[in-house]
Amino acid sequence: MSMNGWFVVTAVVGVAMAQGQVAALLRSLPRPPGSRSVNLVRLGQALGRQSLVYHVSLQPEQALQFLQETLGQQGYRERSINTLSGPWGFYAVFDLPPTTPLVTSTPGQTVILVYRGTVTTPGNLLIQAWLVRE
């Protein structure tokens, strides 16, 4: 996804949560310093049909490292087997902290946090984050 040379990261959760709960969780996620144009946007397959989108002037590796460190400090666990990165951007999946109060519609289902960062122009990323059910 490209927006005038910016990079966006997305996170999605697929569970039966109120839209307000999803929005609050997405808004509480750490963002790199200098993040701009922070918005919640509609994303059909995401939990609550919402994703967080913002722009940041960083290289993909820098943004991914920031997310890995800050989310890890907050109790999120990266699924490193799902992490991809390169000059194009990055993709990463995190398990939510056990203390996150999410209610799934089906017993035994879990919710995960997904991030996607896309280089729109050199030095600019569009980051999108959303929650999904697995």
C-alpha cells in the first residue's frame, strides 16, 4: 500500500470483540517516534474490521526492530517463523500478552497481532497493524 511516499504498518485481530475494544487496543500499540497520519481504517478481514495505519520515516529494519523491542517489553511474543523483511518492507506476527482481555467467538481460538510495513519511497514506510483470529 503506497500513500505519497510513506510507509504503513497494519495490525489485525479476528475475534468477537466490540469495535471499541479493538480500536482501543490498536491505538495503545507502540509507534516509532515521529509517526504521523495515524488513523484507524476499515479492513474487512480484521477483528472489528479495523486496522491501525501510520507513516514513519525509517528503514524497514529500524521499524521492525523498534516493534520487536517495544512489543516484547509489553509481553507480546513474536512468531519469528512468520517474520519476513527486506528492502521492500516487513511482515511480522505477534501473540498477544496473556493478560489481554479478548473474548473469541469460539473456545480454543486465539487472536494474533499482524504488522505489515511497506516502503513507499526510500526512507518512508507505511505501517499497518490489525488483529485476526486463528
